[in-house]
Amino acid sequence: MKVIIPKETKDRERRVSLSPDVAASLVKAGFECLVEKDAGIQSYFADSAYESAGAKIISNNKELYSQADIVLKVNAPSVEEVSWMKKDSVLISLMYAATNPDLVDACVKQGISAFSMDAIPRISRAQKMDVLSSQANLAGYKAVIIGAAALGKIFPLLMTAAGTLKPAKVVIMGAGVAGLQAIATAKRLGAIVEVSDIRPETKEQVESLGGKFIMLKGDASVKLEGGYVKNVSEDFLKNQQALIAKHISEADLVITTALIPGKKAPVLVTEDMVKAMKMGSVIVDMAVEQGGNCTLSELNKQVVKYGVTIIGEGNLPSLLPLNASELYAKNISAFLTHLATKDAFKWELEEEITKGSLIVHKGVAVHPSVAQVVPA
């Protein structure tokens, strides 16, 4: 089967879906790899590296899509790109299908199949395919680095002849993959780290990395599914805001990571909380693309409000394109070789990983999140 790697078209995206090393492994497994010219250039992968791996370089993207049996992308394709795909071909990318009905509808009309990398079940045998974790890990690291760069003071305790400089205080909201990496990075840089999370079971992980856990009182409205928070009530959010307000007012850097799949990000940092922060402090809002955890953050902008620098970078993994692409490539390759051989897809429709990630099957919307919304 012919596997294509198009250039990513999303604004500010520097990643590519397949690295030359992983392309070589797919070629060795019997797949034919076609790569759009300069697809990997912003991830520091030259066309010559793909050619050395056994891939072919194609200049015209419409021609590339027309040949594809399998399309591998980081971000979801545009509706126009889907229209270039041949019937019965297969798309594998991040789709966020529940909030992207036009894309699902385009896949249905084109008669293709589509797998969403963000819908892969969080089970142990799918860990090597877990793109959300691999990218969030890098995002957590980068959030601390850009926060530290914007902060007008150093992170560690520093004792000099001229006096002692106190360590920076970092408050991290959310102890998922991104939050845990942020804790580890901030601690390595010498900061005092405090962490809040509505899942009490994360306390041990936070403390094992040297963070201080801010204990939140449980609430029956908090719904968890597969390790993710699926729902919280407005009352719970208000109680959470009240508890962490004091910690935020004393912080030098606040990093927010809270997301609810398929919904707007919960508001954790209000305008009044920003007003109460110290002059020169920094907020990095990692949830800005889903509406933001801070009411004052702006997508893909760095703004100063009430003396506080608020960073709303919508695609943190893309700021580390070399590593992010390498990890994504390994995730998507493991997923592809689970689903298919070089000759055909297995279509094991009741197998857990296949069933959980298959959005559209041969022109029919089959995933529970979209099957009732988009007509087949």
C-alpha cells in the first residue's frame, strides 16, 4: 500500500507526521512511502533524508493525495484535502471528531475511512500509540521554559556576596502528563512548585517529583473517564478558584493545563485573580486553544494585563518540532502496523483499539461520538 506524508497546512505548525527513520522502517515492512516536497523541512528533516530512507518525493500535493492508499497527518486535513483522496483510502491523523463535524461529513461523502489518533483508548497495550501523552510531555517541558524566559527573575535560590535571591514559586494547575513534566522541569531549574489537581490519586505522583500538592475537596459532579476529567460543575470550579487564589497571588509563574475533551476548557484563573498577582509574574495558559483556563489569555499571543505577562501559545509541541515529530512518527507507525499489513487493513472492527479510534468506515460514520450527528 502507498502511504503519503503531506506537508502540514495548519497555521504555526512545524511538525511532520513521519520522520525519515520511521519512514525507513515502514519501507522495510513493505509499504511504499510518498512524501510531499519539503514536508519535513520545518522539523529539520531534509527531502534527501527521506530519499535515503527509501521514500519518494512528490511536488504536487493533489497528485500525492490521488495516489494515497493511506494518508498520515499530524493535524486533521481540510475538507478540500479530503476531496482529493480516492474512494476507500484511509486517513490517520488527529481529528477531534466530536467538535469537527464538517471534517467527518467530508470523509463520509468521499467514501473513505478515517482513524483519529486522539481517540485511541488509554490502555496499556496502546501506550506506544498514545500521541496525546507523547506531545503533552513535550508541551509541559516547553511551557516551563517559555515561562522562565518571560519571567524577570531566576528560578533557583542563589546566594551571592551581594545578597540572597529567593527561589521562584511555580503553581501548576493539573497533574496530567503535561503537568507532571512541568513539575519535573521546574524543580530541575530550582523552583518551589505547588500543584493542584481535582484527582486526589495524583498527589503521590506530584510529591514523588518534589511538588507540594494543593488538596482540593472532592465533589460528586467530578466525572472521570479513562484517566481524563469529563465533567465538573460550576460550583466546584468556584470552590476550586477560591482555594487556589491565595497560591496564585504568591506565585511567580502559573501554568494551567486543564482540558475537558470535547468541551471548552474550564476557567481556573479569573481576571480578579490576575489583578491580585505580583507585578512581573507570568501565566502560561496551555489550554488556550480550547478557550483557555485564564479569562485574559489570547490565542497565540503574549499580552500583559495588570502587570502580569500572559502567554497563550496554542501549539507548544510545534515549538519542539524535531522531538515532537520523532515521537509522533513512532506513535503513528505503531498504530498503522497494528491496523494493517503492507497489503491491506485487517478491519478487526470489534478489537478495542480499532473500535475506539475508527471514526468513519468506508463512508459510514461509526464512532459513538459522531454516528448520531453525521448522516451516513
